[in-house]
Amino acid sequence: MLLCAHELGRRAICLPTIVRRCHACASDRFHANGKFRVNANHKLLDAWLLALCAVCGDTTKLTLFERTKVRAVQPELLDRLHHNDIGLVAELLQDPGVRRRNHIRLNWANAWRLDTGSPRRDRDGVDVGGDSEILPIDVVVRFAPRIPARPVRLIVEGLRLSRAEVERLVAEGRLVSAVSLGGRRSDDFSFTLRKIGHSQTVFDPEGP
Ligand SMILES: [Zn+2]
């Protein structure tokens, strides 16, 4: 199960790094600090999400909406903005409109962790030898939050194998999936690890 890396109280929060050029230093990484700013001018509202430069701490404002009539803003949203709802930060960053408006990209590295359900005491990876008794195994990877992640990386981490080993298993047709394991995805997927000689099908990591 893919879970958020950060926890705030009892809530799991998935916060990516915001990729944007800092005007004060050479950094291009910002972290949302969970704060919003709402400005009222007569009956018009502006709202921003604040983020701090990861290097110099300079603040940047990401525009959520500008000069919007109070009545046009949902009261629930306004309430969450006023209360600096950290969950709202994660929701808004996942909104493509917010990203486009502010010319930002997101980096999801370190935003997630993988819960394999069975903590292994040893540090060894899964025995993938051809005569291994545990094979074949079917694994389902579930995404609790829809964070884009590389399936190969999740398999590497989940099975505690090296990337080269996973790539070799894929090339040998022993690690197969109905979905493309190349690139990133944010939907549940499953894969099967088979014994040697089980099938001659060679999996194409680039997909159809
Ligand atoms: Zn900076």
C-alpha cells in the first residue's frame, strides 16, 4: 500500500516539493508550510497558498483565486482557508488548474512511503531464484492517495531487490503486469513474479 510519508497528528499528509525558481537564491524548491492568505477588498477576495524556499526560506505566494466575489467562493472552502487546513494544501497542489496558473511542477520524491503489510525482520530481498518455493507470487499495489510514482521503484522497494534485479526480471519475462511498468502511475496495479521457464512472454517496459 502506498501511503503518505508525512503525518500531522493522526492525519497522513502527502505534500510534494513545489518546483519553482526562487527569486532570492538559486534554489528551485519550495515547501508549502500549510498557511494560506486571504485578502478581502470590498466584496472581492484574493487567496494564496504560501510556500517557503527550501534553501533561503523566502516566501512565495501561489495564487488560488483573484478578485473573486465573496458569494462565488464556497463557504466551506473559505472556512478551510481561514483555518489553514493542511489537507487543503495537498488537495490544491493536486489541482492541475492551480499548477498551471502558477507555472509550478511538483516533485513527489519523499512524499510517499510503501507499507508492505508484513515488516520483514531480515534485510534480505525476496528470494527470486528459479527454484524458490514462494514463486509464483501475485502482488497488488494499492494507492491510498493518488500520488504519481514509478511502479519499478515501488517493486524495488516492496521486494527489496535492486533496480538492476527488477529490470532483469522484467526483461526475462518473469515479472509481468497487465499495465505498463514504465513511467509513472497513480492507480492500483498488480504484478506477478514467476519461476524461470514459466513463460516465454517478454514484457516490454515501454508498454503498448
Ligand atoms: Zn531561495
